[in-house]
Amino acid sequence: MSTIRRGEGGFSLLEVLAAIVILSIVSLAMTSFFVHAMTYSKGNENKTIEVNLARNALFFLGKQDFDRFLVYLTTSGNGPISTRGCEKLVDGVSYSCPGSPSLASLFEETPLLWDALKPVVNGKEYEVEVAYNESVLDGKEAGVKKYLLPVKVSVAESGSSRKSGRNSAEVEGYITDEQIRE
């Protein structure tokens, strides 16, 4: 005959269920944490891509004809340089920008400008916008102003709103005149 001693019968069903419930609650909390961390990481990856695209566009513009961009950006009535509202025609030889013929001619006069302002990375299309940033030159001496064109380059995924800081990036910089580019 076997004898059962008191206190050595193992776990009861109620104790096992309580342990499973506690473990489930802790697991759900940890899963939520990892999902949030993964979302945050993906957002940072997109932000890094956008900042790099803005820096690339600024670098590209810095290698182009200074006077062409100076005239376009400082002329009253011209908006920022962007592909928004424009259309690429005939294999990139001609462009249509309703309401802004000067922007269309800027695309035609500057090879690869369209591609620099509408890049595709990892299958996602981005829109780059270059705007004149006049306030940066306030207080600078006149000699400096004629060689520097301050711009703000904004990048956002195509179709997304530029209003959210999480979905766009901005980089400020200068397009410099060829005379001081050495």
C-alpha cells in the first residue's frame, strides 16, 4: 500500500490556472512593448532615409548653376522647387507645370533635377521640396549674401502630409556660388 503524505500532492488545478493567467498578463505587456519598439524603429529608419535624401538634394543643387537657382528662388511669385503638380513628358526632355512655366523650364535646363526631387528608395517614392529661406541671411553682411543662397529642403513620402514631423524631414543649408566653391 502506498501512503500519501500531506503537503506533497503537487499543484492544484487552481494554482496552475493562476500561474497561467499571471504569465499571460506579463506576456501581453511585453508583446506590446516590443511592437511599440518595432514601430518606433521603423519610424526612425524612414526619418533617416528622408534626412539623407534632403542632404543629397542639397548636395546636388550645390553642384548646379548658382545663378539659375538664385533667379528662380528669389523672383517674386515663384514658389518652391518641387515636382508637386508637375508632370514629366517625353522621356524627361520636357515638363509640364500648370501655373508655373518657369519651374518647367528649370527642370528642362537642369538635367536630373526631376530625379533628385522625386527619388525612389526601397520601393517608396519621396517628394523633395526646396524653398528659399531668406530669414537665415538677416544680419549678414552684403558681401556674404551675394555668394550664398539659403534654402530649406523638405522631404516626405509621396502622398503623405508634410505637417507631421514624424512623416517628414527638413534640412537647412546653402547653395553656394561657383566663385567660392573651391
